[in-house]
Amino acid sequence: MIRVEDLCYNYNAKSKSSISALKNINFTLKNSTIMGIIGKTGSGKSTLAQLLCGLLSPTHGKIFLNEKEIIKDFKNTKEICFNVTMAFQYPENQLFEKTVYDEIAFGPRNKGISESKIKDIVFEVIKFTNISENMLKCSPIFLSGGEKRKCAIASVMALKSKVLILDEPTAGLDCKSKSQLMNSIFEYHRKEKNILIIISHNMEETARICDKVLVLDEGIQLMFDSPVKVFKNYQKLEKLNLDVPQTSQIMRYINNEYPINTDIMFPKEAEEEILKILNSKGVER
């Protein structure tokens, strides 16, 4: 479990030019939960992620992982990173090892895992990320953009941390690659039963896989609830220039003419609901 209590963070906290980035953030995530963090640029999403994995220290408030307070109760930043792992936006820019294999094995090696076990881990995570075995001997530098992204995601998966944070994991990818990568991440999460936190501007992805959604605006927590309840407040989200899932928008438009369930966010459920209305009107498919 991860618990955040009255979390605040100020940049340049000890100077007169102090800037408040986060104000009184509170939430609890139990094991096997997926949380999406959404908000416009500058809302504090990445700052929150860096606080969760110990790269920044709170100005005020506390973060607990299984009742141990991050920063105070862990030995060092390295121990925190083994428990809370983060892949930054465009993580492929941080690839540095000679081969894809060594890139994926880097974290487990630093964790002190044996080479035989590391090999098993590497071959396990490449299956999740659809990396071919032939690619393991290649230099990450010569991979395509999508392949680099998969390599970077695989390297954080290999740590098998209790909490995995992904900052815009599908940014810059085409539609097919986005779908494949998100499905891989979801399957990995189902197997590991860890806490998965995803920062995203893609509301379709957020609605599809997240159990909870945290909405930030200028460092303030506006909402923390299920995707259905969060996206039901579409008027608030629109004021923040945030979209809602397209299916939700379509259902609202239909509701202007026919009474229909506007809480639906997925195409298959929408199809079934629309067919019910058509059947009730005597319209053939």
C-alpha cells in the first residue's frame, strides 16, 4: 500500500522566490491498483511522481510505502528506487548500455540479483514488451523510436518494484504502438500485482485501464475517484482543457435526444446501449 498525507512541495522552499508546486495532496492506493494522474501542463504531475520515488523530499507532509515513510525509513535513495521505480517521459533518451540485454539487466544487477536469475527476468520482460530475442545483442542506439521505448519500459519492469510509475509512456508513438505497449504494461501489472501509476494526457487509456484517477490543477488535488465518477464531471475537466473519452462524449450527445446511460466510456458497452434504444423504437439493425 502507498499512502500520501497532506503532501506539499515548494521549489526553492528556503528562498523568497519559493514556488508552490503541490498543495495538500491526499490519497491511498492498495496493492494491484492502477492510478492515472491527469492535469494540464504545469499542474504538478511529474513533481508528484518524483516525490513518490524519493527523487524529491516533501516540503510538508508524508509518503508511506507499506507503513514505512519514504525518505525517513528507507536507508537511501537507491533502496527507495528498488521499491518505487519510475520511467520518465521519453525514457529512451536515457539508454546508455552497450546492448539491449545489458540495458534491461542494469537494474537487477545493481539490486544484487544473480546472473542466472537476471537472464530469466530479461527473457520474461521482453515477452511483455514484444522485444525479440535477436534484438538483445543490438545496441539500443540503433533501435527505432518505438523499439527504444519498449527497451526503456522493459528495463524498469525488470526491477519488479512494488510501485511502478510511468510518465507519458506512449508519448510520440503511433496508434498501433500505443495500444500494443499499453496492453503489455497492463499484462505485466496483472502478473506482478503491483501498484501502477500512469501520468497521461490520453483519456481513452486512462479510462480503459485505471481503477482510480487523480486530477491535479496548479498543484491542487481536484478529484480522486473512479474513472466513471471523474469523467462524469466533464464540465470541470473541460474548464481545465482536459478531454473526456470520446465514447462518453458521444453518449452525452445522444442523451440530448434519447435518454441513455451517459456513464458508459467504452465502445462495446456503448454499442449494446444504443442497440437497446433502437430495439425499443422498433428499428432493425
